[in-house]
Amino acid sequence: MNIIINVSEKNYENIDGTYFPLNWGMELHKKYKTYELHPYDENNVFCFGRGVLPIIGGNRLIFSFKSPLWESFHFSAMGGAGYQFKDTGLKNVGIIGKCEKPSLLVINGENNAIEIDYIDMEDYVKNYTNIYDLNNYILDKFKDKNYRALIVGPSSINSNMGAVLSQTVRNGKFVEGSEDWAARGGIGSALYRAHNILGVVYCGDKNNSSNKEEKELKSKLKAIVEEYYEKPLTKVIIEGTKKYRFDKEINTGGTFGCNYVSLKDKAPMFNWKMIYMGKEERTELHKRLLTYFVGKFNEESTNPKKWTNCGEPCPVLCKKYRLDGLKVDYEPYSANGPQIGVFDIHATDKVVHRIDAMGYDAIEMGELLSWVFELLDIGLLKPEEVGINKPKFSPSDFKTEEDMLNNSNYNSSQAVELVNIIAFEKNEIGKILALGKRKASQIFNDKFKDRLKEGEKFEDYAVYVPFGKSGEMAPTLYWAIGNFMPYLIQGKYLTHYKYGVFFEPEKLSQLSVARTLEEATLENLGICRFHRVWINPVIKDLVNEIMGIDFDLEENTRNLIKDIYEYNKKICPNPHKIESNRVKDIIALGAEEFGDEKWSKLFKEDRDKYIDEYVKRAMSEYSKLLDIDWNIKD
């Protein structure tokens, strides 16, 4: 069952048909012509849905929306939230219109019927300062029901970088460490600022008729996997997900522990300024991270096995949490740790959890903080106008253990204050920064033009992939060339994101297209990407069992990609060239660092000319392979 809720008129309509969640979202975005609308227009549509495979790892909730950051169609996923959403009996939801007052939208699927209700939150919003307070407020109201909530924080009220939080509830209490986020693209900002919705609460009946049907299907899917692997399903899953559960070879687990061990000196630091540092200096700083990041993480999470899952009964237990239930993942801690000059996990905790409390996308906010820190360090912004002190932002500030700990705590305190300034628009600079790096740069270039050297721009120090005139997305935190190509969607894993390698542009796009098709397929089926190793070989058989036909999964994904392309073209006819000097240097110095003599020589000869050539050739191959025309134009 699929529904479209009009929150202006407070009614809904049923939509017949079987839709994968991203196909559902794209269909509605085309129907309502949202490419013509501002992301915060109430006639925009906000979509979410669950996949069709009732199997372990197949219970993500998939969101699609017009992003206020990317300024085009984008999507995000949330672990486990689809497991309880199935109890409503719904597959997909679309939200259109705008509540008269800030509200909680309640979807009740009890008794095999759908009821929609609204809770007036106008007075609550006036003093809203912490997303976890709202989480507890909803728990108090609904703890006697089989419910889960999707909520936005204070950041979604004033910024383009708001995220959506959800946490597993069991026996009327939150499960420690189980919180999950749908964050990329300003999803929370889109929900609140377009629709006046502070959160969506859904509840249902575990014994509804659709769940009974899915139990039978679940047994059939389990049998397919076990026949293919000739092993029990649980063993197949654990063997295919060791990085996310526990890797005995390196004695740690989760994205945080495993990534920092494997990244070595390639870990991003100081707003990506590590690209200008020598290998020996980077290696010394990485040793600090192994001691004060991974070492403490292992002591407080891995060793005592403080592990849980996202809310579905999954044995991977990828959620690693520590003191007071503090969940730790690589990218939020990278963006708000070494990227802002913080090399102690306890100091990073303060930043990450202030960002979480405000409900920000932690990756996007961390990249913005590191950019502002560098601008303060070089004098393009002044402490008195930003509202914080000048950070310690040179590797020379972290030579001794004492300096490392002291300056990490110092930078942490400045970052926490800056998060508050932006979240609550405490000054003019905070209001500008709430727009994101690229839009803020465009304002600063005019406002502070007397501070710029000839040819210099504020965006030269920012790291993002551009879209259109002012759209942007912070890349995932790997020194991987594919992360910086202006593909149809960035900020996720629809690219070749292996770090430490440099390919010919055509080869890069061949690898990126293969990854795009794989990742988009998983997302469109509501499957957790942590399960991709074991599920990909059997995914076609699983879908065929559900659909009852020989379903062409790749063709469906390719058509989805073409739909995204056609949507993008209506907003921006061509991809944007790379415009940030920092990003150009990440690519050019990457060629040298990763051993590509040909491109390294060309970049040294004329960096801008050959960066443009490289990207142009990459996009030409990308377009050819996807049968689209997403080419760089002269």
C-alpha cells in the first residue's frame, strides 16, 4: 500500500502499484514537476519507503527529496527504520503541502487501517534547542505503542544542512547506541522548511496481514541464500560483513576502527591540507590517531563489545557505542576530528554530539567547520566577526603529546561554539554559513573582496562537488579521485571511492558506473550496503522470487539513473567544472602521491588546463556508459 499525504488539506490518497522506494520518489517528483520548484516550496514532495525484500539487511527506510544543498533530486537511507515501518502495512509515503503550524505527523497503521493525525508543536518549537529532548518528548507520548519516529533538530529550522534522526525503541525504552541518521543533502531541512513537519511518528501492528505474508516470503529468500552458499544464512552474513562487525586480523571493528587502520597516512586532516604535507609528517599524525582515536575506541567499545544493530534483527551489530551510549562512525568523527585539528576522541565527542544535538549532517557540518577554521587561520575571516577564537590549525601545533591534547580540546571548544552560532543564527556570519560553503563563498567574495588576493576566492579553500549555479555536496572522507567528479549524485557511494589509486579518466568512470549501478540498486531495494558482499551474487534470484517474474534489475536501475539525469538537466543543462583550488590540488597531488607519472607531470605543467581535460574525459565516458549526455561543455 502506498499513500500521498497532503498535510495542507490533512487528507491522503491511496496509490496502487508495486514501487521500489527510489522509483516511487522519482515518479512523484516527475508528477509534481519539482524541478521547477525551490526545495522549500510547499508544493515540493518528500518521499520515503521500504524495500521489497523481507530479509536481514533489507529493512532500510529510503528517503528521496529535492535537496536544498545539491539543489536537485537526492536520496538518503536510514538503517532499521523500515523494519518497524512494515508494521504500518505501508510500502511508500509521499508528503506534499505545508502544515499550518509546526507539527508532528502521526501515521497509525494499527488494526489494518491507516489513520493520519497531527500534533501541534508551535509552542514547542519556540524553545527547541536539542533533538534528544524531542526524542524523549515523543517517547513519553508513544512508549506504549509499537512506534518509531523520524525527527529533525533545531538546525533544520534555520540551515540547509539538517538531518533526520531515528532511534530504536524496545519495551518503552531507547536501545542504547542504536540511533541512526538519514543526513546527506539537507534532508531534515527539506522536511521542516517545506512542510512544517518536525517529525514523523509511525506505529502499527506486528501481526498485520501484510507481515504474515512477508513471513512466508522471508523463509523462501533464506532458502535461496543458503542453497547458493551451502551455509546457514547467519554464517553467510557474518563472513560477508567482518569489517562492520569485527575484523580479527586488525583487532577492531566498525567503519571507525577499520578505516583508520587501513587509511594510514591518507586520512584527511586540517581541511584536507594533509595533501601538502610530507609522508613522514602525515604518518606521525596518523600514529596519534591510532593511539588517541582507535586505541581509546577499542578500549571503550570494541573490547567490551558495546555493539548493537540499527533496529532489525541483524547479527552484524555494526553500531559501535561507547561512554553513555555515544555511537562512533568513521565519517562524522573524521570530519569533526582531524579535519578540524582534533586528534583525541574524547575532544571529538564534544563536537560530534553538539552537531548531533542540533540535528546536522555531521559530514557536511564538519567540512564547513574545517573550512571556516582555515579561513580564520589565514585571515580571510576574523575571530570577532565569526564569534570564536582563532583555531590551532597547523601540524606544528601538534608536535608533542601535551600540545596535541591541549590543542585538540581547544579546537573542540571553538567548534562547539561555532555550531551553536550557526544553529541559532547568533550573528551575521552564522546566518551566512547556515547556507553551506558554496553559497557562503559567493556572499563572502563580494562582502570581503578587499581581503582577497588577485584571482583568489573563498571557495578555493572549500572542498565540495558543485552542481549548477550554487548547489554543492561535501564528498565522503576518502582521498579518492572519484569522490570529486561532478557525477549525477555525489556525497554518497555512487562512485569509485577507493583511496590511494589514480586511474585514467575513462577507467575511473568505468569503475564509477559499475559502483553507481550496484549502489543505486541496493538503495532502491532498501538493502543495507554493509551487506553488499554476500547479497550481490544472489540479489537477482531474490528479486525474481518476490516479483514472480524474471525481473531485469539492471535495466530498472539504469532507467532510474536516466530519470535522475533528465531531472538534473531540467535544472542544470550540464555538470559544473571543478571550481575550488583545494579540490584541484586534491586531484593533482593525488596523481603524484599515488604514482601516476603521466598525469602528475601534466598537472605540474598546467594544473587547471589538465584538470579540466581529465574531468571532461571522465564525464564523457560516464555519459557513454549510462547512455546519457551529462558532459562538460566548453
